Amino acid sequence: MTKNLKNQREGKKCPMCGQPGIKVIREDTIFGGVWVENVPFEHCPNCHERYCDLATAQQLEAIADNPAKYARMIERPVAHVV
């Protein structure tokens, strides 16, 4: 991301609370039952709302619609606390 674009987003106001200071963060998330890594979200440090842009939302939908095309299968150990 260019420095100019980053500065524009950081001056952007949150659509939920109206306060400035949006930061771009990258997080792992589960969408449509698929673990998706490194998803860019815009995050408001004031109300803690996070949301993604239209292009990212469309990409998440495509992944959820056809996970075999985009995802790889991995095994993880899972423990259950009684």
C-alpha cells in the first residue's frame, strides 16, 4: 500500500461512530466455514468496528463459494477442555 493511500485511510471517518482514525489491519478470520489468512480490514480504534472493502468482500465470497479452488487442507491438533 502506498504511503499516500495509507494516510488517506487513516484520515477517513468510521461509518459507524463518525470518528477519524481508521487503520488498515490484517487478520485471520473464518468466513463461510473457511479459515482465511491475512485479510485486510479497516479498523476503528474508537468503536473497534472492523470492516472490509468491496473487493475484499467479493474475494471472501469467492473463497467461501469454492474453497477447493483457493484453500489448502491442513491438519491441526484440537483439544477439548472438560
